Amino acid sequence: MTFERVQRALAEIKAGRMIILVDDEDRENEGDLCMAAEYVTAAAINFMAKQARGLICMTMDAELVSRLELPLMVSENGSPYGTAFTVSIEAARGVTTGISAADRATTIKAAAAPGAKPADLVRPGHVFPLRARDGGVLVRTGQTEGSVDLAKLAGLTKAAVICEIMNDDGSMARMSDLEVFAKTHNMPFLSIAELIQYRLAHDSLVRRLITRDVEHPSWGKLTLHVYGTTLDNRQHMALVWGTLSADSSPLVRVHSGYPFASVFGNLFSDDRAALSAALETLAKDPCAVLVCIDRETPEITLEERVRNLGEPVQEQLHTAPGMMREIGIGAQILRDLGLAHIRLLSRTGKRPVGVDGFGLVVDDVVTFDTVGKTTRPVLEVVRG
């Protein structure tokens, strides 16, 4: 995977030009014009107003919003996608009515200027700032976060200008319309999904919290690693059988669920039979890894539970909002374990697409059968 589309988009952003940033069909299913805030001009604002026709907004990272002392527009956000509007702004100097293309460009550049401070702006105004979530598109898959991520990746101020693209009749432009728009104006396309994959392949998101040896009554001797991420407070687990090295190609299964309860607890769920079958296969291999990606928001952290293996734990599991970028997190854990090659354990036998972008080579895909498998009691653990 070369990420050519992402690299072209970054080159355009760095050069002060616009791109079209598209979100998921299951989300708003819209395309926005996007450019770096520090390069905005009156001509650019005029183009957005005439050709795109949507609401022109300035996106900022949370640090800039805080530095400019911009409160959120509402205390309780009822927007379906949690769009974080702040109060509107105007440049304190150099503008007249504030609504002209030149005045809005002046306001945006004032807010994005190095050392910009609250006194450089007045409130309300004709520019609508949006606060991006920390973690960017890996936390929230919107154009707000996508545009700020692009500015950051291009080495610019973490602020951008976006505007939804509408059709001549006032309806929202969908994919076929956006393709025509891009061709007409010679603009590159980029999807939020591509940006997510790029960041997962290039950003360091995981950190190892604890490692300990365990002898499991069903799965034998293994090494258990607990990982945290820079994105949220969820923790993930890797079980390792045998000795890993950069030259090895271990059998690997990536499982999404409740890591501790699925392997060491008594949580019964639809995926336990599959996990039990996978564990049985992995434990027979001389070199194998199970990566468990957490789907829960825990009351007791995975690190605490691993430190206290063998002690009874009662807690309520809560399904976490949103979806972790499971392939990327799992791949980064495997890379942290020193792996470059893997044999993938899969129920379907399908070879995954795009794994090479994370620096992993799938040497083989091994299938396993869950028919007739029953979950084993796995509460008893011998401390290592």
C-alpha cells in the first residue's frame, strides 16, 4: 500500500490548494472542500461560496480553540453527529461588515496566525469555528477532524477551512456529483477512510503496559502483554506462545471482544465458541499470537485484572461508543512484538486487504472450524 491519494492530498494542502474530503456513506455521505486555514484567500472563500454553496467553517484543534477562549455554541450538543460549533468570530481589525469574502479570509487568517490571542477576535461574527476532537479521525470520523489532521500532517497550523458541496438545485452532492465536481475543477479526492488507514499505518498509537508469564489450564504456558493506546482508556491484550522474532512467522488471530472475560472469565457471548476454537488451534502451534482488541469501557482496567490474576472480579461491562480501528491497532501490537511476517488464522480463509500498509506480510491464511466447539472453563490460572 503506497497511500498515493493521501500523499497527493497532503501536497495540495501544503501548497495552499483545495481538495475534496469525503466521509462515509453510512455517515453524512457528503463531500467538503478543504484547505489549510493559513493559506486562505478572498478568492478561495468566494470559490467556496459560489461553487460549493455550503456553510463555510473554520476547523481547529482543541488547543487553538482553548487558546482563543472560544466557548462552544451550546452546552448540550443535540447534533446527530456531535458537530462541535463554537461561538462565531470576526477579526478585531481589518474588516468592515465581516461577511465579504475578503473579510472572512481576514478573520480566518487572524485566528490561525502564530500567537493568535482572544483579543484578535470579536464575538459573534461571520466565521463559524468547529472544534476537532483530540485523536482526529481515529476518534471521530468527520470532516472537522479530517481537515485538521491533514493540516497537521502537512506541517501547518492545525486549522483548516471546509465547506459542504451542494448541487445547483440546492441538494447535497453525493458521490457521482462529487466525481463530476472534482473533474470539472481538477481537484483530488480523499476519503476519511483513507486518512484513517494512513494514520494507523504511520502514527504510533500503542504502548505496552505490563508483561507476565502465565500457565493456563487449557492453553498451556504463554506470555501475556497488556497494551494501552493514545486514543482512549481502553486496553488490549496479546497472548504469545513460543518465542517471537523478526524472522518468525507465527500463527496469529486478531479477536474483537472483551479481552479478559473472553479468555480468563466466564462471560458467555456469541463469539466465545469461535474464540475457544481459535485458542485451541493457537495453543497447538509452537509459535502463535492471539491479539484481543477491547470493545468495552471497563470499570476495572485490564492492567489491574492481569496484575490480580486468580482473584474473583465482579464488574459490569459497558459497550463503548464508536468503533476502534481494530485492524490498525492489532497490527501495531504485532509490530511492537517484533513481527514482520504472520500466518493469519481465519474462519473465512480470506486474505485481508491493506495489511501491508501496516508493515506486515501475510505469508499464509489458515482456516479453523468452530462447528461442535464448546467453550472451556477458563477461570483457573496458575500464576507465572
